[in-house]
Amino acid sequence: MLNSRWFLEFTNESEAALHSIEEVLYTSQTQYQRLEIFRLGKYGKALVLDGKMQSAQSDEFIYHESLVHPALITHGEPRKVLIAGGGEGATIREVLRYPTIESVTMVDLDEEVVEACKRLLPEWHEDTFDDPRVEVVYEDARAFIENSTVPYDIIILDLPEPMEEGPAIMLYTEEFYKNVYKHLSAEGIMVTQATTIAPHNLNSYRIIFNTISQVFPVVRGYYTFVPSFYTPWGFVLASKASDPKSLTYDELRERISRLNASLGFYNEETHHGMFALPDYLKKALDEEKRVNRDSSPISFY
Amino acid sequence: MLNSRWFLEFTNESEAALHSIEEVLYTSQTQYQRLEIFRLGKYGKALVLDGKMQSAQSDEFIYHESLVHPALITHGEPRKVLIAGGGEGATIREVLRYPTIESVTMVDLDEEVVEACKRLLPEWHEDTFDDPRVEVVYEDARAFIENSTVPYDIIILDLPEPMEEGPAIMLYTEEFYKNVYKHLSAEGIMVTQATTIAPHNLNSYRIIFNTISQVFPVVRGYYTFVPSFYTPWGFVLASKASDPKSLTYDELRERISRLNASLGFYNEETHHGMFALPDYLKKALDEEKRVNRDSSPISFY
Amino acid sequence: MLNSRWFLEFTNESEAALHSIEEVLYTSQTQYQRLEIFRLGKYGKALVLDGKMQSAQSDEFIYHESLVHPALITHGEPRKVLIAGGGEGATIREVLRYPTIESVTMVDLDEEVVEACKRLLPEWHEDTFDDPRVEVVYEDARAFIENSTVPYDIIILDLPEPMEEGPAIMLYTEEFYKNVYKHLSAEGIMVTQATTIAPHNLNSYRIIFNTISQVFPVVRGYYTFVPSFYTPWGFVLASKASDPKSLTYDELRERISRLNASLGFYNEETHHGMFALPDYLKKALDEEKRVNRDSSPISFY
Amino acid sequence: MLNSRWFLEFTNESEAALHSIEEVLYTSQTQYQRLEIFRLGKYGKALVLDGKMQSAQSDEFIYHESLVHPALITHGEPRKVLIAGGGEGATIREVLRYPTIESVTMVDLDEEVVEACKRLLPEWHEDTFDDPRVEVVYEDARAFIENSTVPYDIIILDLPEPMEEGPAIMLYTEEFYKNVYKHLSAEGIMVTQATTIAPHNLNSYRIIFNTISQVFPVVRGYYTFVPSFYTPWGFVLASKASDPKSLTYDELRERISRLNASLGFYNEETHHGMFALPDYLKKALDEEKRVNRDSSPISFY
């Protein structure tokens, strides 16, 4: 017998996904967004913001390892890390796998989301919110970075998609990335999730990539797959100095071996696999000229 | 205003996808299956068999390049190729990119599907059905291979998923793979599509991989992403001798340069990227003990 | 195996219906609206305008008999009938069942809809478009009535729902009804479809009823069920003189016996059944004070 | 922004309804069925059994008044009433509106359903479970009636639809109705819900009606609309003596005036309106020859 309860997500006006809901664990209209936590038929628990899947229990490790490790492994000695967004706490979890970490500052707008994740998604954060090196700040990430005096080794942008009228729209502009640049240390690296790289829906990724390319000397696109996102998922890594593609398999293996945990997705092979861009994507990035600016933020969707 | 017409595909009892339909180009109940060709809102044309998306215009190149090139590039000098399934003709198209090809035999059960694809999906086959080296046989692929006397360099299994009561269920068993082995030349390579590798739905891929491992000395899992499949997609390459992972970037580049067309997805980097298995998948394959046999075909779903 | 093709209709932001599509018979963006004709899994053919089911083969007789006969039977001797909307031709069909009819004028904005119905929905119109008493005018019904010099015995408003920005929004106002009144003969009757009477969604019906009540001396609400509308469907009959509720069973039987066809839904019992209003509806109509005017058309949805 | 949570109900293989879920109030797999209580976007609370809407807050009064009052009003002096099914308690509520009632026995298989309704659906039962005249028995209704020694004035069958393998399949057979007949007093009346009367889906109603006609001398079909059922809903009233259609408006008014509450749907007009059968339905009932028997229960769907 078919389930009665379904999570319906329109990813655009022509595509939607349906997931059976085993249990509704939490729903709320927070100060900033609609927050829902479900237990789905196949994916386990899932965090949903404004009707969009953010991460799901069965494959969040793919997303979070892919978001965090390319940047931190490339840096080699990350000590001070800033996370913008990342409410589930899984980004913190992955960052704390590095013994060199001295501080992790997470800036998330929405305290209610973070509190709900703390309570209901322990499989994500694994109690790393309690680590003494971790500080959580409830503030707009853009304002926080502008006012920050710390130079960070790594800034991780773990943000909702740049929807018009969404809370993250001003965190994908050239002006913002310039600010990020300013607050990185000399060997600093920024990484951002950057929406889908599906051939039929490449617009957002191209713009984000090209916008970041205006600001950083080393910019690398990469991608992974997250089944609960239904589509291959893109990231952009931007660095002041080191290049993730120049690391050898041996170097990668050695750096990964220092982590204090074994991983489920990321290894020396998947590192390079993620940076192996298909030709259609290389071509699209080469041809892109648009830059996303505060004054006229591009409509991504 | 939302579209009225939607293609609803339940991929399992807990997940479904909705795509808006721009145009219904063809529908038929053939002798073997329900056949539909749509023009979708985002993906362009799409071939649907028994309600399941087979390939879509915007990303079929990712599927077909990923299916064909790892095997043929690894072989190096493919001359005689057998394709089981592959009705759209895009697998033929990719095979014919190799100047060494002498013959391509495609065995598909369902003439009506092939005829509809010939007529309605020229973007897939690019008229390669008319190439004098191509022969299409309408027959059960298993019987055809058993009775074949040709040793093939490459056998490509471009089949529907192993659904209970589906037409392809007996093309995923150890007995079948033994037959494939027997009809390959000494340097022969088999490749098969092998369903999703999503962590929550790994059962079919594990069994297929382990079943093939009973028969071939070199067996390599790999995967790609095909957005219209909503999930990362697995393949298994099985070889009598050469190993796709042992090719250097230079070797790959040189071999790819001999092809008579430029590709959209496959290159020396994505070649290795596809064989870069995440740890969760390596572990699952290592632990798998089940073998799919004619006498008791495993229920994949 | 579940069908692949579905007609998805959101009737409001909280409810939708899905119907399997057997065949897409016609789709077009006309000058005025999106036009689709489907063959559905259960209802046979269906006319869909702007994504909204207009009528379906298996139960259009219920809608059209309920729309036409209460007014025409109540009148007794209808000779000149005006239909606003009614593109399928089934309203004409029902009107022509009265031997007294001298002329039927149908005013529909959208010639492409009428032409498509003529060609594809013969079960609806039964070739009555060809009757010499029938004239079809492609024009805005409001303008047509304003400029008309004929006094009509019956004016039938067979219109799309009053959607904001929809083509029919100005055909539900007090000013419009006053115009209708002016162009009716002394015994004239107007009838309009008037949206759902479901208790949870009564807003539109109440307003339409009360607006008409400002203009006509005899105003009667009635309703029927049309399964393809998913909800009980309301009408308003407005008369200058005679009252449909005052007819006896014998009178009704006698008048119905004069029709030149047997009906599927309407008879002397269902006539009174349709005017038998539940108490919740009577109460709602009694309490309603809103009037829909040109200057500030009420938002119905 | 569209809601994320939807109740998806396939009413047959070609039709489904989607309702937005505001809140999941209860879910359980009971000993007998899947039980869910939702708060829906438009209908308020709703009871769902095995994925099928049973009743909804905004229109349950239409269903329950239509189920109860035609029989009890026709009887005139109901004292002993048996209800089979009716877990929500709203059928009890309507029965207790008659001052003549001495006892109401409700037999429901599933204690967990009744307990959940008691706790979560007070708007339905209005605490009538606590009335000293009410007894609830958790047992199979068929066995209970067979073993009963009380002659009842009224037996109300407020059952789930006759689904193959459903709990109610044996409560729609000739043998069962004979048993009901035996346990009714000389003026006794049985009434049963009897599925949809939509023209395209009339099979079940016809069979139920004809089966009951084998057993009772007076059998009357009637119907109402319940928006949350998406379709007009049929009932069958079967009586040993009195005929609901023979009551005059004055008699009805007088009998209704004795009730200890005002109603929302049922009145002297809607009474006759419900028994006013359309010609398509009369014809279908006249032609029906099938009888549902224990030995070979007819497949209703």
C-alpha cells in the first residue's frame, strides 16, 4: 500500500520530487524561513528549509565531506575556520577531524534552525557543537565577515541557494567575495556550495564561478553527487595560493591519514575525481562573462 | 501558470519524480513493453520504457559516453562490438567514434522501440543506424550471444534495469555473464550499466558487481551522474586482461585524440574520476557475498 | 503498472487532483488561454483551459443539463437564447432540445477553442453547431450584450471561473448583471455557473449569489455534482418573474415530456433536488453582504 | 510558497487527490489497518484509514447527517440503534439527536482507531461516547450481529469501502444483509454507505444496491456530496415497511423539529433531494443483475 504522506519539492517550474514521509519530526515558521525536519522513507531524517531539501541522513556525509575536505586538505594546516550557514553542524563535524584546528566559528542567521538540529539531528553534528573550539554566532554572515578582525585560514560558505527574496541572495556577489578575500590569511581558502551542474540547468553555477574568478587568483570548480539533491552538485574552491589539483596521490593520502576519523566518501582518488570537469562544463565556464554584483544581483532561477 | 501535463515516475515505493511534459511524441504498448517518447520541460526529448526514464536529450551524452568510452579506450583497438539493448542508437554513435571499428552488432528485443527511436530521436543516433558497419538484430540478447560464433572485442550491456517480470531480468545472472565471457576475444571487455550507487539504495549494484566478479579476472566498478536519472549511476567494467585504472593520463589523452569527434563528458580526467570509488562503496562491494543465478534470481527491488 | 502521464490540477494552493492521461489530443496557447484536450483514464475526453478542467466526457451531461434545464423549463416557452461562453457546444445541444427555440446565439471569446471542440468533441456538440438556428460570435460577451438590441428569453453564462487576470473576471459584477437584466425579455431568466459550494470554499459562491440578488427580483441558488470537478457545483438562476421552485412535479413532467430527447440527469425530482439547499448554505447566503462591482472586483480566490 | 507536506490518495489507478498537510496529528499501524489523523490545509482535521479519507472536519456533517437522518426520520420512533463501524463517533452524535433513543451500540473492530478519535476528534463525537445510552463493542460486526439477540430499530453500516483484503469485504454480501434483516424489528431500517455514484465508476454502487434488493422489500438509493470524497456519495436505505420517499414535507418538518439540535445539511428539502435519482442512475440500477455473495465476493474495484 502506497504511503499517504509525501514531501513534494518543486526544484523548478518543470521538475518536482516526491519522497514518502515516515514521520514529521518538526515544523515551524521561524523568523527567517519555513523549517521542517522529516524522517523520509528512504533517506532517513532530512532537513528542509523553505520547502527545499538541505541534507538527508543517508547521504549528508557525501555533501559535507565534499564541501569541507578539498579545501582543508589543500590548505594542509588549517587552524582558524569560519563557516557561514551550516546549521546542521555536520560541517563543523568534518572540520574538527583536523587535529590542527584551533577555532571554528559558525555564523548562522537562524537560531531556531540550529537549535532544532542540535536536538533532532545528532547524527549530523555528533555533539561537536559542544567542542570548546566551536563558537556559534547568530548573525548575518555578510555583516559578521565585514566586521571580523580575525584572518581565517578557511571560510566555508554552506548556504541556501541564491533564491530571489531568499536569505542568502547577497552572499553570492562579487562584493561579498571581496570581503571574504580580505578576511582570509595569506594561504587562505574559501569554498562555497554552488548549486547544480546539470547540463540543462547550469546558469547559477556558471555565474557563481565567474563571479568568484574576478576576486581570487586560484579558482577551481568541482562537483559531487548527492542523491537526495537529485542532481550532481557543484562547488567552487577559491584560494590565495595553493591549488587542489596540484596535490599528488601520495600527498593526499598522507594528509588524509592525519585526520582523526575514517571518511565515507572522500579519499585521494575522489579528491581528483571531483575536480575532473567534463568538457561541457569547462566550455561553459570558459564562455561565461556575467558577474553577480550587489547593485544588480542576477536572477539565478 | 503551472503546466498541466506531468510525467510521474516512481523510482521505488518511497520516491517519485515529476517532469512537466511539453509534448507527447509517441506512445505505444509494444509487444514487450510500454513505450513513450516525451518532450520534457527541461530535458528536451526523453525515451521512457515501462514508465522508467531511459535517456533524455540534455544529458544522454553523459550516460552514453560513460557507458562506452571507458571500455573501448581501455581496449585500445576495438574492432568488433556487440551491443545488447541500446535502442536509441546513441551507444552505436559513441562506438563508431573509433576508427578501428569493423562491425557493430546491436541486439534489441523490441523492433518497435528501435523504429520509433530512428524516426523520433535523430539527436541520439545521428543516423549511425545507416552506417554499413552496423547491423541490428531483433532477438533476445541472451539467446543471440549463446548462439554467436564471433569473438567480440567489446560487449556492451545497455539494458533496462533488472525488474522482476521485466524483459532484462535474465541478463544479470552469473550464467549469462559466463556466456558473455566465452564470446569475448582474448583482450575482450564487457561493460554493463548497473543501476544506482546511492548509499540508501545500493543493493542492486552490489549484487551485479559481485556476480560479475565470479566470472572475470579484472572487474572495476565506476559511476557517473545522469541528472535525468535523479541519482548517481553505476557501471561495471569486466575485462579479460587490461585494467582501465592502469592507463596514464598521457595514454588516455593519446587514445582519445584518435577519436573522430570531440566529446562532451569523457576525458582523461573524468575517466579516472569515474573509477574513483568512495569508501562507502568500496566497503559495500568488499562485503558483498550474494551471486545472482538463473535458478534463483535475486529480487533486486 | 502505473500510468506515466498525468494531468495535475491545483484547484487551490492546498488541493490538487491527478488524472491519468491516456492521450493528448490537442494543446495550444491560444490568443486568450492555454487550451488542452486530453483523453483521461476514467473520464474519457476532457477540455482543459488554463490548466482547469472545464468538462469531461463521462459527466458533462450532468453539468450541461443542470446548467440549461432549470432555466428553460422554468421559462416554459424559450425562443431566443444567448449563451456566453460554452465553447464545447454542449450547452447549445441542451438548448436545442426545446422545440420552441428560434435562435441560439453563442458568444465566445476564443475561436480556437470552439474550432478545436467542433473537431475533437463531437460527443459534446452532436453537430448542433450546424443547426440553422445557431449563430456563433467571437467577441467579448460583455461588449456583445451591451450592444445587443434583441431581448432574450434566456441568457446562459457558461463561463470560466472568476480568476484574477482570467478572461471572465468582468462577467461576474453587478454592472454586468444589470446589463444582462436589461437585455432579457419580460419573462426572461439568466443562469450562471457559480463555482463550488463546498463548505470550506464557499466564498465565491456567496459573493456571486449576493451580487445577482442586487439586480433580479427572483434569485435561486442550486447545485449539482460533477465528479470531474471534485466538488459539488453551484449555479444561480435569476428571473424577472417565474420561480423554479414553484413548479409542481406534474408541471415539470409535462414540460420535460415535450423535449425532443431523453435526458441522463435532469428530471422532475432532480429539478427540486437541485434547489433543495442545505442549511449551511442558506445561512451563508443570508449573511452575505459583499457585492462584486467593476470598480473593485472582489478577489474570489 | 507551496506547502511541503501532502496527503496523496489514489482513489483508483487513474485518479489521485493531493491535500496539503498542516499537521500530522497521529499515525499508527493498528492491528487492523494504517491509521492517520491529519490537519489538512482546507478541510481541517481528517481521519485516514489505509490511505483513504474517511471524514474531514469541514464536511463530515454532510456525510453523517446524510447517513443517519433519512433512516431515523423515516422510522419515526427509533429506540434501539446498532452502528457497525463509525469509529469517529459522529454517527453516534447524530443518532443521539433523537429523544426516543434508548440505546446505541457501536461495533467497531479497531479499538485503537476509536481511542484515537476520542482523543483527537472531539469535534466529531462531541463527547457522545460518554452518554450512558452508548455502548462500544470491539468486535467483528458480522459476528456481533449474528450472535445478537436484540431486535434493532435501525442498523447503520458506517463501514470502509469493500476493498479486496480490506476489513469490510464480508460486510457487503447477501448473506450478511440477511443477517441484518433478521436482527431488525418489524419496522426496522438498515442504511449503508455505498461508495461513489459517479457515472464513470458506478460498479460498486450497482452491486451493493442489487444485493440488498434481494433481501429487503423496500430499497431506496440516495446520495449526497461530500467534498472531501471528491465525488458524489451513494447510500442505500433498506426497510421492512416504511418508505422514505412517501413522507410529505410537512411530516418531515414535524419530525425534524423534534430533534434536540439544529442541523447543517439535512432538512425536509434535502431529504427528498437526496432520493431524487438521476436517470442514468435509475437505469443502471434497473439493469443490474449481479449479487455479491460470500462464496464469490465480487471484486468491487
